[in-house]
Amino acid sequence: MATTKNNTLKLKFDSARKYAPALESKSAATIDARYDLFINGKFEKPQSKKYFSTINPATEEKLSEIADANAADVDKAVKAARAASDKYWKKMPASERGKYIFRIARMIQERARELAVIETLDGGKPIRESRDFDVPTAANHFFYYAGWTDKLAYAFPGKDPQPLGVAGQIIPWNFPLLMAAWKIAPALATGNTVVLKPAENTSLTALKLAEIIREADLPPGVVNIITGAGSTGAAIVNHPDINKIAFTGSTDVGKIIQRAIAGTNKKATLELGGKAANIIFDDAPIDQAVEGVINGIFFNQGHVCCAGSRLYVQESVYKEVVRKLKDRLETLIVGDPMDKNTDIGAINSKEQLNTINKYLKIGQKEGAEMYQANVEIPSKGFFCRPTIFTNVAQSNRIAQEEIFGPVLTIQTFRTDDEVIEKANNTPYGLSAGVWTDKGSKIFNLTTKLRAGVVWANTFNQFDPTSPFGGYKESGYGREGGLHGLAPYLNLG
Ligand code: ADP
């Protein structure tokens, strides 16, 4: 790169860094030294007698100790959920159930600041994201599904919607509280009881949600929150008295779950990996598109299954788009997630950072050209510079496999048909984005892209009223909206 260009970038880099730190206070969060399992309305010590540490990925400091539930603990939680289903939840008038769910939503709002701070400390995402997206969207899911509770007969006219019973729910680390809300709210609204397991490295906000559920005075056992790693998840999946599994996580574990429940009566929804294509046509508003691409892959550390990790740019605007992307990359602020200026926080765990670094090497070995923002990253904690790969071939692993980090591959295309084929050419099909001035192109692409969600001239927009889910190896079943109710119901 020419020196003048370097100087310009350095200037931009310096000006981005000129903001004085605007740190969110940790005092909003009370984190206990140790957390037990939330079973039958109470926090109980694990029968395993084991605990594991949860750390702050931005500092590597230990935050708390979390109970490691074994099969006996899972059994206790399932029994509590079954008893609560038979004794209270199924029998309760639907409008009463709705009031409890509404109360949880209100309490999440009241404790929003605390939840956002804990989410950021435990997961490493920027406080701006936890505060402005995760926590309010979690509350919105409870509000939204509270409204459906007594209207199920209208949602499914001519049917007799009945709850399935006990739902076992397993969630990942990228949106800990939001995923918990996403799973628990529709299950409760449809009259099911719940055993939920958060991811082992981000259990804290789910445990705070357990406190909220206790304070909301939900009948004991309606929601049970148990912590642990993969073996705890497997014990939920294999428990004979679970009626439904709702899982969000990796495609590999999704396949294990599918095999485990084959031949049983358990129903399942699986929301798995993704490798979303973001497509920029030459008639698109380029500046907005560039910002949308940055938002789609970098603002969340790439820790989103629907992240726009593959960019396809129409040949005539390729140079302009790449130049603008690189310029914008230099202004991104990577660092302390508790700083309100931060755009890219910490990678969630050392293992995940290792995976990302492995892919950076693979990409270079495959012959792609790597460009990383010239930003300083903290010496402690798990951080990754935002990275762009050009000169990428469709068959390259970096263009086919889910990296789950701030890494974007860029390729070109000439025609609609070519980009549709390239965009669909992955094992995944969770989401996609199209940037163009032409409504007709949007309609053409949205009908042909094999992705559960296609955003037009925007990216990563979420709303509780809108269904979300995948095609192919991205899973099956839909969550959110009216569609999110059906997988929790027996419709007769
Ligand atoms: P990610 O790659 O996003 O961490 P995983 O699929 O590994 O996704 O984890 C998602 C969730 O699944 C976590 O809560 C994890 O503990 C759980 N899990 C991992 N292995 C299993 C398994 N064999 N059965 C059930 N749950 C599992």
C-alpha cells in the first residue's frame, strides 16, 4: 500500500481513537461468587457437587462459579417441570398465564441496565449492543408472546391447540439473554413448562432471568434453568419425559441431537449455523450498502449465525466498494466492550479466537488476500482485528464454512443468475441481504435465494413478530411471530 494511503488511514485511525473512554459502570451489576441450579422455583446445589468458572473474555478475569448439572440434576428439573405442567400451568386460564409473561417483560425492562452490563461482562459484546439490542429485544419477546396467550384459537382457526408438555431448551453463547427469551416466551405462551440450559461460558444473564422469574412469582417448576456444558445438554435431549427440544447452536451438535431423538416422539426445532451472502448490485446506494455490510459482520464480532460473512459485489462497483470498506474498517473501534464507543468487543472465548485464527491461516493458504484493519487490540483478553479476504474462490473453505468471527470474504459477480447460484452454493441457508435500487431485482432474488430471511437494503433486523429460521444445514422450524407458536403446540 502506498505511504500516502497509509498516512490517510493512520489519520483516520487516530481520529477514531480520539474519543475519550466512556465506560459503563460495573456497579449496576451484582454478580454472586457462585450460582446454583434454578429448579422448582428455588436455587439448589447441584447433585454433581461440581462448579466451573465463567470469565470475562475481555480481561480473562473470573466473574463467578456456575453449577455443573449432571443427569440426576436434569431429571430433577424435568420432574419439576412435569409436575408444574400438570398441577398449574396447563390448568391456568390462558389470560392468567399471559399476565405472568407480561410481568417478566416488565421486570426485564426494570433491570435492563444490570442485565446489559452482565451480558457484556460475561460475553464480551459491546455494551451498546447489549443495551440497545439484546436486552430490549428480549423484553419485547416476552411482551409479544404475552399477547398471544389467550388468542391461540384465533391463531389456528378450526384447530384445538394444546401444549406439548415439557420443553427442553438449549441455547448458545452469542445472544444469551435474548436466546433465552426467544425460547421461553413462546413455550410459556402456549402452556408448556421449560427446562432451559444456557451455554457454559455465558450463563449469567439466564441465571438473572431465573431471579426475575422467581420474583415474578411464577408457579414453581414452570421454568427451570440449569447450567452445564455439552453433557448436561445431552442429558436434556435424552431425557425420556421431554416432549420437545428447541436448540440453537452449531450444525454439528444439531446433527447429534437429530440422531438422538430419531425414533422418539420428541418434537424439535433446530436453529443452526449460517454463511449469509450480502449482495451489492451496481445500482445500490453504495455508502449505505457499505455501512450495512460493516454492521452485518463486524459490529457483533461476527458472532451471529445470520452474520453477512460472504459479500458479493457486482463487478463494475467492486473497486469502489472494497476501497470504501477498507477505509471504514480503519475507523472501527476495537477494544473494551464496556466502553460505549466500542464497535467490536471481545471474542467470546479463547477456543473461538483460536478457531477464527485457524481460518485466517486457512484463507491465506488457499491463496486469498487478507486485509486487516490497522487497529491496536488490547494485549489481554480475546480480540481479533476486523478482517477482509479478497481474491476468494467459491470453493475456498473461508467462503463455505462458518467462521463465527469478524471475517468477511469478498467475491464479484456479473449477472443476477450468477450471484443467485453463488449465494446458494453453501450447505447453509439462514439469511441473506440484497442491496439494489430496483424493487424487481429484490423480488427476483428473494424468491430464489434459499435462505430463511432475506433483508433488502438493510441487514440484521430483528423483530419478535417476524419468523426466523433456516433451510438446509441451517436447521428447521421457525422461531418468532405466529410461526414460533406452532412448534410448541399439538394442533390436533
Ligand atoms: P457453539 O459452537 O455456538 O458454541 P454448540 O452447538 O457447541 O454451539 O453449543 C450450543 C449449546 O449446545 C451450548 O449450550 C452447549 O453446551 C450445548 N451442547 C453442546 N454439545 C451438546 C450435545 N451433545 N447435546 C446437547 N447440547 C449440547
